[in-house]
Amino acid sequence: MHRYFPHTPEDITMMLGQCGLTELSQLYCDVPEELRLKAPYNLPPQMSETEVRRHFDRLGRKNMPSLTCFAGAGFYDHYSPAAALNLVGRSEFLTAYTPYQPEISQGTLQYIFEYQTMMSRLTGMEISNASMYDGATATAEAMMMAVAAGRKRRRVLVSATINPAYRRVIDTYAHYHGIEVVTVAQEDGVTSREDMERKLGEYNDIAGVIVAIPNFYGIIEDHSGLAEMVHARKALLIMTCVASDLASLKTPGEWGADIACGDAQSLGIPLSYGGPYLGFLCATKALMRKMPGRVVGATKDSEGRRCFVLTLQAREQHIRREKATSNICSNQGLMTLYVSIYMSLMGPEGLREVNERSHAAAKYLLDKMTADGRARLKYPDKPFLNEFVLETDYQVDTLIHAAIKKDNILPGVKLGEHEILMAATEMQTAEDIDRLARTARECN
């Protein structure tokens, strides 16, 4: 028996018997035969600790160096304070589990409470949960809330201008819950008001309408009167947002939205190959019992001291088990703490300054990238904060490959052969932008 496999053949036989099986291979009967591994695992021979360290150092040196990032599309390279990174790494936070015994988890409950308070203020909504996996699942859960609130209504309108990654997750959730998703067309980079009005009038079973601020193209859409139109049809208005942008833009609450959702990665969480990030979900009080996850409240104990409780957790997986809507895990609690520390350190003024610097960098980037006339702003009459779409005379692939190889810069997200989505934050310098613009000028 291998030294790292503690189970004896007798142990394995006993465990299989408890499952009503006789062979380990029966555990994988649902995996198609052609997908099963037939050869032994390709594992290196055993190593000493020193050899293992050297081995991983060699592997690490194969990684691409960190790129200066002008890519956005929902995830942004914002400043991450050293204090946040240090505090989140403390053992009492890093190893803490989700508060199934809240009376002995006061520290965890407190930072969740503070997070909820700050997110409610940021979005202009009355309540916040804590927390979701990412912006895509948070938006899909918002759709599920609207359907639950609408009872027999099982149709949702979704603007074509929301993040395509979010839309794919929405479609997946909808498929397995019998929900019909109807796309509202875009016109010149924004939600078509004409198509929205037509579809609101066409269907009488709409549970919710999902729009974005800013939208996927970086455009700050004007949603004036939309809430009144949606509510007149007895549906809910859902706004999916870039969290940090709300410090400077009109909030979902001010637009009259019922639910605000999206990704909070922009609140200082470092870019990290897709995660872990943090989905946020805020709503009006009327929807509290339709909200997945937990809600923490503040109260006083029997001795009059301030304390924190799980005010709402009826939809948690440990209560409803397989009937729960969401699995809220410890990792997302850790990201909740990270965002709480970031917002506490930055404050409202700091968050607005981040947006001001990001907007200034984006304007400089736009000026430099369009200076030679071979690239143009695709939606020139639409306002943006720090992200925009360029149309180019040259191949976008040529720019991306040259910028990575020559300048160690990721210039943006390719939308088409001659279209690129670019974003700037307070992290990119004028020198970075100048280098990228020089490389663009050399593209054929």
C-alpha cells in the first residue's frame, strides 16, 4: 500500500459495501468510457522538501510575467492596499469557517454587517446580503428572486448590453428552472427603449427586467423612466453594476431599481485568473425573504452590549439543504472581509478619487490611441467612465500579440477583428499608455 493512502483493501471493501457497490470503478459508471484514464498517473518520483521547493520554483519561472492590464469587461486592475492584503491573511480570518454557530462568531458577523451597510450605501438600496460567488451568479440569483417574487411569472427581459459572461450564466440558471429569457435589443451601444417598450407591452408574465450600469461597452446608459415602465407591468427592475463605479454614478436606488447586483472585484480585489472574486446582491426591504444567502443584523445581548446575529438565514444550504437556492461559502466571506477593509480605508472620497483618476487615464488612453486616425471611438456620442470600444483599421490580434511581446501589456478584450474593448484605471501610467500607443502606430 502506498504510504500516503491510509485505507487498506479491507477499509475500501467496507466503504463500498455501505454504498451497495463491489468495485471502485462502479463509482465512475456515469463517466463515458472514452473519457476515463486508462494509464497510471504521470506523477514524479517522491522528493524531499528541498527538491519539492526547487521543482515548483522551476514551474513558477515558466509563468508569463505580470502584464500591465488595459483589459476590463467586468474585471479591473485597481489598487489593492497592503493593509487589506495583510489583514485578510491573518490566521483568525483566513482559517475561519462560515458562521454556523453565530453566537461564537461575533468577529465574522461584525465584518459581514459592516460590509452589508457599506454596500447598501454604495448601491442606494435598503438591504444587502453577504455574499455571492461572482457578478454572473449574483445577477442570475437576482433573476431567480424576481421570479420568486412574481409567483407564476416566469419570463425575464434582459438587455443585450449586459456582460455576455453574465448572460450565459443567466441562460443556464433559466434553462433548469423553466424560465424564459427574452433579449431586449441594443441600438448604438445602448438598450433600445423602443424594443423595451414593445416587449413590456407584448408579454403579461414578465417577472423582471435586467439592465446594466455601466453596460458591457463601458457606456453609462440613461435609464430615466425605466423603473416606472417596469413597475407599471408589475415586474421588478434589476440593475447589474460595476461596484466601484457607483461611487460616482447615479445609484440603482436613485434609478428606482428593486435589485442591484454585480461583481465587487473592482473594490480592490486583485485580478487573479478569474477569482476568487465577490458577487454582491442588494435589494429593497420588501424582497428580503426572497434573497439568497444570509443577512446579519445588530442588536444587544442580555447585558446591554452590542452584538450581531444572523437575522436571516432560512435560505442557507445548511437549513434547506438540497432545496437551498445558493451555496454561500467561507471563501466568499473572506472576500467580503477584503472589500470591507478596502472600502473602510478608501472612504467615499477615496472611491470617488479612484473614479476620477480612472476617467482621466481613460481619456488620455483614448486620445493617444486615436491620434493617428487609424482608430476611432465606436460610440462617440455616449458617455463613459473608464472603459470604451475602439474600431481600428488594423487587426486587433496584431495589436494584442505585439503589445504582449514587445511591451508586456495586455491592451484590451477583442470584440471583433477590428474592435477592442479597452479600460484604464488609476494603476496605468502615462508612460504605459504612451508605450501602447507607439505599438499601435506600428500595426499594419
